[in-house]
Amino acid sequence: MNDINKKEHELNKLWAKIESESTDSDSLCYIIKNAPHLREKAWKKLLESNPSSNDLRYIIENINELREEAWSILKSMNLSNYELKNIVEYSPELAHEAWQILVKQKPTNYELREIARYSEEKRDDAWKKLKKNKPSTSDMIYVMRFVKSHINDAWKVFLKNYPDTEDYLEVMKFVEEKSLDAWKKFVELNPDNNKIIQLIIDSPKFRHDAWVKLLSNKPLNSELVIILREIPSLREEAWQYMIENEIDEKDLRLIIVTVKEYAYEAWKLFASKKPDNYNLCHIIKDSDDYRKNAWDMLKANNPSKDDLHFVIKFVPELEDEAVRLLKETDFDTMNKIINIIK
């Protein structure tokens, strides 16, 4: 007996043990697909157990010889749009019939655009239906991304839907073929600086043009901090622009904490401004490199109870010193009483 015959003999013996027992449908489907000599028996047992629509779809998509029978049973069920969509997408032989049933059930735009993406047989039908179904700009961006044969038609429909700057950002990010057209439309809408910054971060292709546009809008230093943090190639230019515009303590603090390359320059400017305790506390909390410098400045700056409690709460390495300083400082009479009690 060869190895194949031995394997089938062993499987037959095991099958005989479970044939009269209840068996989960997933296991039966696996046997139907992967053990041809047990397929007929396993299929019969599956039918006796009232298979679910998922079980039948699995058979339809994977077992050619059982497809028609499984489809006949499945059609008698109350099929959802989602189930019909999957039949159209993954069972080309049944796509036409499943599509006809789906159309009668009024498919959603999600289902139509998925079929346009995955079903060669019904791509054009799904697209025609989608166009008449009041598609959103998101629907059209999806089609442009994933159904390249209809990208130009989708762009025309997209433009008729009054896209906003966010829509054009999506096109520039995901649809290379229409990115330049989207950039031109984006600029025409006079986007705010947040949208321009988003484009600078997301799109190397339009980074230079978007940066020029941002500078023409006279950005705030708080906006340039984002560029400094996220785009290394623009750091030097952004830093020079910020210096010319007088950087405040908060923006300098953010640079110290998040942009290591410019932390030293930012710290020098920050320290020269006689910073307030709030910003010092946050540098102590968030910057390993400048924690000690900021702590020394805070101690010399008459820290309040709240300042010291902040350090105690968020900076374990300075907790003992901050507690001692808190006890040594007479903030008010009530604090003296509390210190005596302690």
C-alpha cells in the first residue's frame, strides 16, 4: 500500500468513527476542500446539519463540482447584500445571476464600489450603477485609487460633488495620476495653514510648492514648530523664519522637547527670556537633556506650591529635593501648620 492509499485508509477509519456524531461545519468544509475522497460524505453530512450561508459561500468559492448545488441552496435563503457582493466578487461563474439579485435589493455605494474594484465581470455595471446612486467624494476617491480603468470618469464625477480641501489632500496622497490636478484645485480653494502643513508632511511630491504657499501666508511660529519637528529638510529654513518673528517661550519649549537638533539653540533663546515657571516645569518634566538646567532656573525663580507639587508628581528623580524645598519654604500660615504636623 503506497503512502496515499495509507493516508486515505486512515482517514476512512477515522471518518467512520465520527460519521454518526455531530461535527462543526468549519471542519466539514475543510474536509470537503482538502480530502477529495471524503468530499461526497462530508458534503452530505454538512447538508444534514443545515449549513449557514457562510458555509455555502465557502463551498461555492472553493469547490467547482459542488458550486451549482450550493448556489441553488444559498439562493433559497434570505441573502444579504454583503453575501451577494461576495458571490459577485469571488465566483465569476455566478456573478451575473448574483448581480441581478443584488440589484433588486438596492446595493449601497460601498457594495457597488467594492464590486467595481474586485469583479471584472461586473465592474462596468457596478460603475454605472454607482454613478446614478449619488456617490460621495469618498466613493470617487476610492474608485480612483483602486479602479484605474475608470479613473478619468471618477475624477469628473468627483469634481461635480464640490470637493473640499480635505478631499483634494486625499487625492494628492493616494491617486498619483490625478495629484497635479488636485494640487491646482487645492490652491484655488485658499486652504488654511493646517491643511497646507498636512500636505507638506504627507506629500514629498508637493512639499516644496506647499512650503512656498505656507510662507506666503505668513505662518505663526506655532505652525512652524510642526514643520521643524516633522520635516528635517525644512528645519533650517523654518528655524530662521521663526527667529525673525520672535519666538515665544511656549514654542521654544516645544522645540527643546521635540527637536533635538535645535534644542541647544532653542534653550539659549529660552533662557535669555527669563521664562515663567509654567514653561520651566514642563521642560523639567519632558526634557532629559535640559531638566537640570530648567530645575536650577525654577529653584531660583521662587517656585510656588503648585510648581513644586508638579515636579513631585511628574519627575521622580527630583521628588526628594522638591519635597525638601516645599517643607523649607513658608508659603503661608496654613502651610507652616501642615509642615509642623508632618
